Amino acid sequence: IMFPRDLISGFFLLSEVFIGFIGNSLLFVLYMYTFLIQPHLKKPIDMIFTHLTLVNVLSIVFRLIPDVMASFAVKLLFHDVGCKVVLYAYSVTRGLSICTLFFLSAFQAITVSSNHSKWAWLKSKLESCIFPSLFFIWIINTFLYIPMFENVKDQINFTVVGSRYSQTYCRSNQVRRYTTMPLVTALTIRDTLFVFLMMWASLYMVTLLFRHNRRTRHVHSSSVSSQASSEKKATHSILLLVGFFVFFYFSNTFVTFYSLHRPKGSPVLDLISGALSSGYPIICPYVLMNNRKIISKFMSSFSNLECTFSTRGCHG
């Protein structure tokens, strides 16, 4: 039996999956195109952006698709092993997301810092630190969430109660009980620290941008280097990403704590929580595309490729 609320929820989540998956996949393909076809145009920060889009895709897959399946009463994977795997994978990708964004904001803050700042000595080492840092992020998050395997229990029940499934997905009902206090404490400290550092790095970049704009206010735009303009656009994109992340993070935290103190579960709160927790990976690629030098590069390359196979069209 399917209820209208379940169908509405299912189609809403399905639309989120489609929008987020298309955006992140397109951006990932564009970055890979730059790496493989035009490696001379790639910048060090592009590797971090590529990693972020990949993490976003994984977050959408492990956060939204199980909820979509549950909304349409698909029982596949909703058992003890499936519950543990999905919960673990989503938790790891969530950790990767916050760590990657922190690394991205710190990377850009150092990049745009003055050559006389105390961070200047790090500039020459940034590019060589990217791959080891991303690898370290994966290792830490992969092992950090292992304890949840021992605590997640399969209590999935697809019996319909009222207008919703009593337990559509183990995460929404078991997340309150699967963790031990040390893990909860470690995750809380990590999230709080990284969010604070992201906000600090963003404030630092805003200050630098303000000073730069004040210095160049009376300078003609043509005298501003393309490199400076590129860094400015990248900084704007990162500031937007951090802003959206902080908004979704605190909004979802508020809704989660509110739902924990309710005597009964609410399908509306579950839907809001799902939308907020998946909002950032859905919006992220479109924020990055707003800067879109990478898209203009791709279109320019595509035009050149077209000219190669159609010389008459290009010269005719």
C-alpha cells in the first residue's frame, strides 16, 4: 500500500538525486577532461574540487537513494548488513565532505595570502601536499567510523503505521543508538573544530578581498592580471561553498536535536532532515559552475575540436 505522502516524499527525494547527481557528474567529467585532454590548463586547486565533486556523488548515493527506495517500499538492502554498509558509507562520505571543504578553504586562504604573511612559507609546499592530505583524509574517516558496525542493529520493519512506515530506514531510527560516547565526542569535536576553522579561513579571505578591492578601486580593470582575477573567482566560490555548508550544517543539527526530543517520530521532520543533509552536495556543483572558467575552457576546446574535423565550417 502506498500513501500520497510517501509518493510525494519519494518523488521529491528522487528529484534531489537527479539534480545533485547530474550537477556533480557533469562537473567531475569537466575536471577530468581538463586533467586528461588539457593538462596544461589545470591548477592545483582543481584536484581538490574534483575530489569534492566525487565525495558529493557518494554522499547523494548513500544518503538519498536508500530513502528513495524506502519511500517507494523497495526492501532491497534494508537488512542488517545493508543497513550497516549504507550507514557506514554515508557517515564516511559526510566526514570526507567536511574535511575536504576545510582543506579547500585552508588551501585557498594560504594561496591568496600576502607574500609577507606568516603563511607565505607554505605556498611553495601546497601543491605537493594535496594528494597526501586527501589520502590522509580518506584513511582517517575510513577507520573513524568502524565502531558503528558493532552498534548498528537491524530493526527494520516495513509494517505501515498510519501514513508512513514505522521504520523506513534504519538510519532515521537507529542513529540515536548506534554510536558510543567516545565516537560521538570525537565526531562532535571534529565537526565543531573544522566548521570554526572554515569560518575563520573564510573571514580571513573576505578581509583579503576587501583590502584588494580597496587597493585596486582606482585601477583600470585591464591592468589587473588574469591570475589575480582567477584566484578572486575561486575565492568567491569557496566562500559561497563554506556559507552554504555552514547554513545546512547548523540547520540540520537544529532539526536533528529537535526531533530527538520529540516523543514520536515525524515524517515531515525526517523529510526536512534529509533535504538539509543532502542540500550541500546538491548545490555545491552549481556554485562551482558559477565561476565557470572550466566550462568556458571546455566549450573553447570543443569548438577547436569541431574545427579540426570541419575545417570548412571554421574558415568558411
